[in-house]
Amino acid sequence: MTTALFIGRFQPFHLGHLLAIREILQRNDFVIIGIGSSKKSNTPTNPFTFKERKEMIEAALKEEGISNYKIVEIPDVNDDIIWAEQIKKSIKFDIAYTNNKWVKDCFEKIGAHTKKTKIYGAYKAERVRELIANGQYWKDQVPTAVYEYVTKISGDKRIKKLLMS
């Protein structure tokens, strides 16, 4: 059984993330989803808490019928090597997937096998946050379950407040 690690901040979880997870699961039996910057929240670039991000991902994956995953918390560490080594020591995985050059470099420095996922269109969490902040249509950027979750917890109002202040 092969286990993949997929790290992201998921601020919020969007369709590109979902497509990447589907791609990863086509090549691997199980995916560990690492929520990075897990201690950061209520800022313009990190509006959601770890718990909120975990719940939105779980809702989206349940909606898609995906159950072969686990979600873990990945706090920031101010040293690239120590950060990557701590992850490698605490999470058992065969391959790490990312499109983030910094994450790829960190893992390669410690000898972890990494692969890039495809870039899926214009799906970017920063763009989703900007659409929300500007009162523009964003529902087509995220899984339905994430849209419903974010609006239920007034996350859209939080993003507007954080980005417009």
C-alpha cells in the first residue's frame, strides 16, 4: 500500500485541491492531507482555523465519496530542514505531492521523494479570497460542501472584513 502526503494551507479548500487529491489517489492507495500553517488564523492570508479547514475538507471529501485519507496538523517551524524532518519523522508516507517550490525544496533537502501535481486552471485560494472580499461570484471555485460550510460559519464575511480593513 502506498501512502502519499499532500500539504497545503487550504485557505479555503478549492476545486484545484480536490482535483489534486483525486489525481494523487489514482496513483496511491491512501493520502495524508497535511494542513500547513495550522496555528495561523484570522489573518488576510490565513482566515480559517485548523478546525475549520479540517471540517471543510472532510465535508468536501465526504460529498465526493472519498474515504481513504487522514488529515493532520502541520504547524510552522522557522527552519526549513527542521520543519521537513519533523514531518518525515511524525508522518509515515512514501511520496509527498506539492506544487509549492519551497515545500518541494524542503523535502528534497532531506531526501524525501516528491512529485508535482498538475495545475488545475485558475483555482487558487488567494483568488477565491479576493473574489469573496470583492463581493464577486466564487461558488464555482470550491466544492459545494465548502461553499455551504464557509457561508454557514460566516467565513465569507470574515474574509471581507480581513481583506478590506
